[in-house]
Amino acid sequence: GQSLEQPSEVTAVEGAIVQINCTYQTSGFYGLSWYQQHDGGAPTFLSYNALDGLEETGRFSSFLSRSDSYGYLLLQELQMKDSASYFCAVRVRYGQNFVFGPGTRLSVLP
Amino acid sequence: DVKVTQSSRYLVKRTGEKVFLECVQDMDHENMFWYRQDPGLGLRLIYFSYDVKMKEKGDIPEGYSVSREKKERFSLILESASTNQTSMYLCASLEGTGGGTEAFFGQGTRLTVV
């Protein structure tokens, strides 16, 4: 089977740094993605890691350790607009299927 | 601007009805997906298609079927709607043959079965 685990909720204040962890057990692994979803909106792509290490895109960074079946999304200089749900997703087949985690709801407080 | 369009944002159907959810993408992507999203469960894959007329079951295919007659269109069919199929349904597309890493999602269809 496939399982991904994330914390259900995280709360932080504006300007802070927050890390959202994701651990996975899947039948295949080709990469780890992160998606952001605001209430009522569609999930939108944030990042993709195929190799171990840290990928940085502006205020957001994503990390992967394949040996530990673990990754995280790091959000820096938090803004109110970052309040959303964040999903990790594992690509279990080359070019095709993604399996999503349950999502982490991030609340950014003033 | 890439786009995945789902035909309805909100639908209310009666138990036992046959329901069609339509999804169209304009990016010429090979892969298309149907997910359902429920609180605390994340996105669960119902079916996906990697080419015209090709389909594969996802994690929760029971009670659903799909159709992909044209590359840009992927339909989800609820053969006989039941109340436990009340959910948010999300369609997504992904560039194929290994090149794509970013899935594009539609805005979702919130289906209520009464």
C-alpha cells in the first residue's frame, strides 16, 4: 500500500519560519512534490524533489532524504497569504501517478 | 496560461442518478487524473488516464468509471450516485512521458448526493 504522513495543523506568526514534514511509504518513488491549496481553490504546485537535498524557490524551500523516506517544506518570512493547506505528494510511477498526503493546514497569525 | 476546466463548480444529485463530471485541459497533456478530496483524507486517486482510451484504476475506483475519447477531455462517471460519494472532485493533468513534474488542477466540483 501507499501511505504518507503529515502533521494535520501548524500555526505560526507572521515573519516566522515554519517546517512541514512529510514521511512516506510507497510502492515506488520517483520524486516528492509539494502543493498549496487555499480554501475554495485548486491545489497549485510549489516544488518537486527527485534527488536528495534542498531546493530553494524564493521564500519556500523543499528538502528530500530518500534514504529516510522523508521530506519537508520550509516556509520563511511567513505572510498572512501563506495560510493554506499544504500537501506532499509522491510520484510512484515514472511520468504518471502521484499519491497525496492528507495535508497540513497552516495558519499564520498576525 | 495553462488551464484545466471542470464543467461545474457545484452539483446536487439524487441517490441512484447517473452523474457525469467533465474535465477539459488545453495543454495537450497525456496524463489526466480524477481525485476526490475529503477533510482529513487529502486527495485520493479514483482513476487516471495516460493516453486516449487508456485508463487505470487508482486507490478508490469502486462506484466510478471514466471515459477518455479525446486527449483533452476526461470524464468521471458515477454509475449510481450514493450519499457516500458526496465530496469535492478534482481533475488534474500532467505532461507525459516522464517530462512533467507539475500537475495542474481544475477548480473542483463539489458534488452533493441527497
